[in-house]
Amino acid sequence: MGHSGGPNVTPRIGSSHPHRPEGVTEDARKGQNFKAKHNIHLFFFKNFVYLPIVDGSCIGILCLSEFDDNVALWNPSTREFKILPQSTVQRPPGLEYTSCDCLGFGYDSQTDDFKVVIFVVNYFSWENEEGLSIYSHSIDQVELYSLKSDSWKEISFPGVDAFAFALFNNYVNGFIYCQAVGIDHLILSFDMVNEKFSTSPLPEFGGSLEQYYLELLEFNGLLGAIFYPREGTDKCFDLWVVNGSWTKQFSVESILGVERPLGFWKNGELFLESSDQELVLFDPSIQELINLGIHAYQETMRITAYVESLVPLNGRSEHEECIIRRPAEENQIDVEH
């Protein structure tokens, strides 16, 4: 499978609401110009209000999912879209229902294969003495999809639940990373090559996860962790990276009117969601916020770093899957340095 793409990384910016347009930014040759390029409607995902979720980007392929078992891969460059087949993994008997959370998406360099990992929660119910239905889940499964074989298989459960919703792309150098649930200061990682889970500690950042949000991300080819306070309107952001050990990369202090980080731009600028649900860019060198003119519903905006490629998916065309692209309105914001 040949991997082809240009050197420029383009952040894809948009709302995960299925009826809201996705805006795409472009990097111009002179200065930095941000503009919405396409409004894209994905009608395959229509069961929930705030979906689909972009679960990762790898070598030009985006992984999209819903909270049920709808998962798809998409190459926006070739306009090819592949809906993954339903899993054939056996479920335990007596199930009431199941829910699926996509843990991540990445590439196995040894077998030249793209893989998707999902956590499956199996729910059971029984009646108590008052005749009320009581629900519990006691059997969890982990499943792995291989694009090369176009099939699912069950893999060993790590014994630790994972917080599957990742704001940033959580695939870094052959590993998927996520926060372990119920265990402070612990990261769960998955090796795409040997298909094994392992755990490692978070940095000693000087706070607790009851007070701070944690987001794991790729930063300049390394695993990073960004911490920011859960409460207050005056936000600060601390970035740590793993380079042998955890080291604090930098801090962004005291930004008013923003809610959460969305991603980094070329020279350390930070994309943020404002309190008015606008996309803004913070330049730490001049301590300035620039409104980029893109709006979304609260906590639905995502940014995904994307590299154009010709990787085939053996799927169908966007037209066949009723994916509609329309030119966005001509609005452009120039950022001068």
C-alpha cells in the first residue's frame, strides 16, 4: 500500500453536529490565511445530536464513529468512504443491550495495516423485589478491526477501563493513548503492532484531576498532556511532553473568555474554543486572541491535523454514500506576523 502526501499539515476544523457544516482551513503561502473551504454533510451518521466524532487521523485517513457501533473510515483527498462491517465477535448470553466507544485509530507499520480499537460494554438487567428493572454491566470486551482483512476480532481486556472520548488525536508513533478511568495519574496505551495494552504514569503536574481537565495529544511527534482548570473564566494551560521522561514544555497563563484547547498551530499558537463558541487563535508571543470566524455548538468543535494522501480504503465514493460537499461562504481571516 503506497502512502503519498504533501508536506503541509492542514487542520480540519468543524462541528461534530451532523447537521452543521464542517469548515476546512487552508494554509496560504503568504502569511496565514484561514478560510472555510467546504460544508460537508455526512448522512450516514444521524442517530445522535452531536455526532459523528472524529476518533483520529492517520496518514490521510479519518476515523469517524457514533456512540453505537457505527464506525467509518474516510479519505477526504480521494473522496473515498468505507463503512466498517458489523462485528462478528460473540457476545455473552442474556444481554439487554451493548454500547461501543471507539478508543482510537492508527497504523501498524509491520503489517502495513490500519486498525480501529473499540471498547464494548455489555449491559444486563434483572428485576428487584419491587419489580423494578436494575441495570448493570459486568462484562467488557475490546475489539480490533483490521482494514487489510476487513474484519473484527476480540483482544484481551486490559483490566482497566479507558476514557475513550479524546479531544485531540490520541495516536502517536504506533500507539493509542487514553486516560485510565477511576485511577488518577495513569495512562492506558495500546501498541498497534503487538496489539497489547500497557499503563504508564502521568506527570506530577501539581494538581489533581478533580480540579483539572486532562487531554492527551501528539505534539511535534511526541506524546503530550495538556492540563487546564475545570472551573473559572480565567484559563491557564500547561503542556507536558514525554521525551524519555515527562518534561514541562510551556505554560500559557491567564486567558480570559475561552473554554478549552483545540490544537496547536505551526509556531506554538493555540487554537481555542471561546466562551461564545467561536474558534479563536491565541498567539503567546504577542498575547493576542484572534477570532477566526467559525462558530459551532458548545463543546462540539474539533480540530484534526490532516495530511493529504492516496491511501485506498476499498470503500465507495462520497457520492455513493450520499456525502454532500458544498463550497463554503467566502469568509477569510488574515493573520499577519
